[in-house]
Amino acid sequence: MKQSHLFTKTRREAPKDEVSKNAQLLIRAGYIHKEMAGAYDFLPLGLRVLNKIVGIIREEMLKIGGEEVYMTALQDRAKWEMTDRWDVKKVDIWFKTKLQNDTELGLGFTHEEPITSILKDHIRSYKDLPRAVFQFQNKFRNETRAKSGILRGREFLMKDLYSFNIDEKTHEEYYEAAKMAYKIIYDRLGIGGDTYVTFALGGTFSKYSHEFQTLCEAGEDVIYVDEAKKLAVKKEVLNDEVLKDLGLKREDLKERKAIEVGNIFNLGTKFSSALGLNYKDEKGESKPVIMGCYGIGPSRVMGTIAEVWSDEKGLVWPESVAPFGVHLIVLNSADSKVKDAADLLYRSLTSKGVEVLYDDRDCSAGEKFGDADLIGIPWRYVISEKTLASDSVEVKDRKTGTVTMKKISSL
Ligand code: ATP
Ligand code: MG
């Protein structure tokens, strides 16, 4: 893509009311726009990053047998009354709205109730199980605090997968496979090194749930980390009994702030019993389906990467999620010889499948370099009269700052 084609501009200052680092950087670099607190728009560069994150998560969900759907955000009150989750005294983050005839509707903050009722139409016997169904969908939550940029949106993208099994044993196997898939996802997203499987409250059906927590000062959660074992415990569940149970020692744990980038949970029969999702076993006996839920917020993940992978100059995207692989900069674009060489290199890289943002704008070198650092594409290629003298481009690694000269013919 030619940068002259991009409608977004970078800016020196973030909006005054924006206090979070992720949103400040992403707004300044033109990835997102702030509509109001907790509500952000994804602009062309931002949407490219978000789609790459979604792509990685989708691939791993398909590998563990997930079938993708896309569900409506509008929620039917009756279903949520069956699980006692309609009342705002039970769930305080609901956004609710009304039809013209005054019928109340909710905007989904999660989808256990509707997915359970969908499966009810399709699951009859043990032969129809196991199943795993997932979607990428916007959730609505009337969060009290929305000061963390895209880490905590009032509308945000979630990948939610739900699993359906005949018994605890097969559920546990799937749960472990999902946990492995999550580890792979965070590795591929470039935050695996800082992300810990964290023991959290488990609810009625299991001792613990598991959260994936990325170490970061901007995080709202406090966790206790065993670096050697690569495990952590959420502050809420830390006590002597839990430490013994997990084979951890208090003196090995460090208190750290972290961002919850994912969460997996054994739902047991809570939703299947309440909504009547049963199957017939081999003896023809009716039993409730065992369910699990597995969430990741791709938009929160994008904010987390921006927090973790950035420096004083701007963003430093891991290659797997960067909006482009190469930021090609032409200096002195008025010089037709240099401009022609840059155009040719742009076309040749693009034809090889390299995703290139080509800074063809007529502005100063300083401005172009500043923007490249802020936008944070992994590789910066500079082509100028000087580099052309040796048929080369200057290649800079955004992460390490290392600069080398490379022959154009070798690219
Ligand atoms: P938190 O404890 O941070 O409020 P949660 O436990 O309510 O999150 P879940 O209901 O488990 O979150 O949602 C699944 C995933 O969706 C979370 O792990 C997180 O990645 C993401 N997520 C949750 N709330 C938000 C939000 N307000 N904005 C962006 N992403 C979110
Ligand atoms: Mg949580």
C-alpha cells in the first residue's frame, strides 16, 4: 500500500483525555480512533493488525476441532431468566435496549445462553458429541472503568469458543487441548514469553479456572508468578492450601501486575441443565451435556502487544501481527531516478508476497523516519541516491535498531 493512499495521519500528541499508553500510541500512529471512553474505531492500519490476530486465533481454534459461527448480539430476555442472569443485581454490566413495542432486549456480554439453545436444536445422542463451536463477535459490557484504552472496551471483539462433551473425562481432555492451543496462540502473537497460565477461581464445577495473564505494569490484575515453573496464581485464590495443592512455595512467587488476555472455564452442567441441553447415552438415558468456555479478546490482545512491544519512539510490532512486513521509504522522491528505483522495488517485493507500506509521500526524511518508528513495522527499507550508488537499500530492524546495507538484487 502506498502511504499517500492512506487517509490516516500520524500525530505528535495523543488526545488529552487518553491516559493509557496503548491507546495513546495507537491513536498517534493512526491505528485507532477514540469515539468516547471505552469505544474505539479500528482504522485501516489497526484493522490489519486486528485481522492478523484474529487469523492466528482462528487457525488454532480450527486445529482443535472448532466450528465457526457468527451469532447475533441481541439477547432474548427469557433465556437469560432461565439461568438467572437477566437481573442487573446478578449481572451489573448489561447494556439493555427496547423494541418499539417496549420488549426488552440485551446486548450480549457473553454467549453461553444462546449457544446452549442453538445446540439444543442439533444434539440428540452421545453420537452427536463432542462438539466445539466458536465465533469472533463484538461484546457489549457496561464497564464502570474504561481508562485502559482497548484493553477494556465497552464494546470489544471476543473470540468465544464453547465445548460440549458427554462426561468430565472427555471434557478434561478437551480443556487440556484448548490450554495447549492458547499457549501456541500467545507464542505466535509474540507475547508468549510474558504470558503465564494462571490459576483463578473455578466456580461450582472445578477447583480452578485458568487465565492467561501477560506481565505488564498497565495490567489491572495482580498475580503471583513462579518464573521457573512458568505458572502463576491469581491474588484472589492465593492461600496456603492452594499453594500446597499446586506444589508451589510462597517464597518462589513474585507479585506482578498483569493483563488477562484469555480465560478458560469448566461450565459443568450449569447452562445445559438450566436450558435443557441433554443427550441420550448408550442406554437411552437422558443426561445434561458438560460444557466449557474459552475466551480471548483480540482487541485486548492488540492493546497488550502495544503496551509490551513499544519504546519511546513508538510501536514495535512482532512480525506475525504487524500491519505490513516492510516499510519502504524513498528519500528525494523528486529525483526521478530514485523514485523509479523505489517504485520498481515496491512492485517487485509486492509481487513476491511481501506486504509493503511504501512511503511515497513528498515530505522530509525526518518526518518519514519519525513516522516509521511510530508506526512500528518490523523492517524499514530506505532507498536514496546514496544507497543507489551501491545498488543497495538501507535495512533497519525496528526491534534492535540494527542497520545494514543490502543489495537490491538480494531482496
Ligand atoms: P476482566 O476480568 O478483565 O474484566 P473477564 O474475566 O470479565 O475480564 P471474560 O468474560 O473471561 O473476561 O472474557 C474473555 C476474554 O475477553 C478476556 O480474557 C479478555 O481477553 C477479553 N475481555 C473481557 N472484557 C474485555 C473488555 N472490556 N475489553 C476488551 N477485552 C475484554
Ligand atoms: Mg477476569
